[in-house]
Amino acid sequence: MADDHACVRLGVRHLLESEPYLSVVGEASDTQTLAELLDTCPCDVVVSDIGMPDIDGLSNATPILRRVLRHAPHPRVVVLTMICHPPTLSGLLHLGVSAIVDKRDTVDALPDAINAAVAGRNYLSVSVQAAFAETGSFPRPRAGILSAREWEVFCLYIQGRSISEIAVLLNRSGKTISTQKRSAMRKLGLDSETALIKYAQQIGLT
């Protein structure tokens, strides 16, 4: 379980351990601790916020979660968040998370999400579903998890580097970089530069 607010971690632990079939085997308050736990503490499910400080004071849990999801077998990931931006939520699903729970939902939503994740199903809490319904923008069928190269290009691009700069830096052709950028955006459910920037801001990459 990972969240940068101590009260949230305490409440989530109390909630989950009130269920006889659930136990919390580790807690993290930042991305560095989360990464260390994932390397040393086996678990079935990771419950995490995506906006947490790392050792440099940035807010960026997404690369850690993506690293978990790229290697099979891996724990299921349940995101517990206050974010209600549909493109961002859709992007999380395309990254491979199993469930998204809004912190404003009822307390039974999180155990339900964990149960669904363990069973191999996706789960969206009521408020998350409502966020999609308000815009008529529902999650697209998952196009796959970003490859390591796609993620590398994506991160460099949102840092402000141009396609040509990335091509030189990574020793690839500009055409290859453009293709990898487009593929990353498609997999994340992003259809414009504006959506890409908003997504990066929401998940703490900028």
C-alpha cells in the first residue's frame, strides 16, 4: 500500500485488515520506498496513489507502477486517487492497472476493487464511472502496455525535447522516434498534444 498521507495509509490499513482474507504486508509514503518494497516484499496486489513524492521531491509513482506491470507474473495494481480526469484515468487502464478507486467513494469500493483485480477483472468505482459518463468518454479497449522504448521516448518528449533531439540522444532515426511516440499516445488513449500534456501533468511526470 502506498500513499504520501499518513492518515490515508492508517485508514486504508484499518479498512483492509477488517476483511478476514486481506492483510497489509507493507506501506510506502514515497516512490523510493514503494520501489524498495516491491523488490523485497512479495504481494498479490499493490494499492497506490499516483501522486507521491520521490527522493527528489517530485510527484511521480507512474514509472514504478509501469515497471511492475511490464514483468509477468506481477501483482495486480489498484490505483486509489482523487483524479477525475477521464483521459488520465483511461491512460492508467492502458498502462495495465486493474482497478481505479476514487477516494471519495464508499469504503466498500476498495475491497471490491481488490477482489476484482485478484479475479483478473477490471474495476472502476462509482465516481470513476461517473467521470467517464459525464463526458461520454469511456475507456477504449486496451491497446497494450508501452514498451521500454516507447516509454523512454514518451518521457523525453514530455520533458520538452523535440523528435530530432530524442533521435540524436537515443541514436535512432527521427522516423522511428515519431512512430514510437504515436504508438505510446495510442496505447495511453491520448489523441492530441494537449491531452498528452494534461496526462503527464496529472500523473506527475511534469
